[in-house]
Amino acid sequence: MNFLFLLIIAAVAVYLLRRPLKAHPSFFYGIAVILDLLYFVGSTFGVPRWLWTPLVDLIQKCELALALFAIVMFIGCLGKEQALYRQMKPIRAELSIVACILCFGHMAVYLDSYLPRLLGNASINGNVAVAFGVAVALFVLLALLGVTSLGIVKRAMSSRRWTRIQRFAYLFFALIFCHLALMLLPAALRGGIAAQESLFIYTAMFGAYGILRLGKAAAERHEQARGNATGAPSITREEETSIGNAA
């Protein structure tokens, strides 16, 4: 249940900090980098327990990054005419970059842990090996989508090319769920209550996103078809389908 609580807190914080985040994104990127560095120091040299415990949840388990990505996802499910959508859409790129930075901290530690074992032919659970393969794909997508979410990179690319690359965001979100399911399912099947609760929450969250996103896409197609039939201007489906700008 920790993730659900964190998601609520993160959503409230993001809403309250939306203007500072848009005006001074580098400050928030710096905070994310500091959290990563604290986690690296803690995992290597050790830090006080009061600091290490939240770092495990926020960085090692990647819960803060996942909460931020979830917020980015669900903003894209809101109707374009809604006030909340207009308030939150401008910060999606910045919010996703913060999440990307936090994810790199999580991924770097696990890559350092599992990669030598895989290359050394050490015994490793098949489920974990598949999850690791998915994680590598996530790492590549994270780097690609995170870099192209930067304003300076976006402005240097053609709109069509940028849009095509950013559509991989949907694959990225799907692979996140696959990775979580692969890691949690064995413990859940063995009766682990915490794993079962986490798997239920993640399944409900990604399932709700899929339903809402498909519903929005269907509504936009209907609106566009109606506009074409009447000859009146219609709201076309936005091309910004990125990890930070998915409509």
C-alpha cells in the first residue's frame, strides 16, 4: 500500500509545484540527481537508517519515478477542454525528465548487480532473467525518450521525426508493467501478501490507464469524423505522444 500513498502525495505535490517546476526545471532535476547520489553513497558506503529507509522505497524500488510517470500518463487521459489538463499539460516534459533521472539511479545499481552474474553464467532465476531483459529494453527507451523530451533536442528535430520517436512512450509504459509483473508474480503466487497487494495496485493502475487512453482516442476520432462530415473545424488528435507529452 506504500506506493498508493506515495502516488497520492506525489500528485498533490506536483499540482502545487507545477509553476515552479515549469519556471525552474533545473532545480528539480538537481534534486533528482542528489537523491540518486545519496542512494549510490548509501549502497556503497552506508548512510544512517533514517535516510536509507526512504531511499530504498524512493530510488531502489523506483516508486517515486513510477509515481511521476503515472501522473504523466493520467494527465494524458484528461480531456483537452478540462481545466486540470490545461494546468498540468505544460509540465509533463519536465516531470518526465525528473522521473527519468530517478529511474537511472535505480537501473544503474541493478545493472551493476545482475549484469556480471549474467555474463559470468551464474545461476539466476529464469523469471528474473526475463525481467532483466525487459529492464534493458526499458533502459534504452528511457534514454531515447528522456533525451528527446528536452526542449533543446526537440527544437533541433523535425516535428514528424520527433513524434515518431516519442510514440515509443506507449511501449515504454507497457514494458514497465511487464517488468513489475515479472518481478512480483513469483512472490505473489507463493502467497506473499505485499507482492499480491503491489501487483493488484499496478495492474489496476495500468489497466485503468489503458481503458481511459483508448476511450480518449475513440472520442477524438469521433470528434474528427464529425468535423470532417460537417466541414467544420474539429479538434484533431495531438501528435505529442511522448513520455513527457503524450496526449
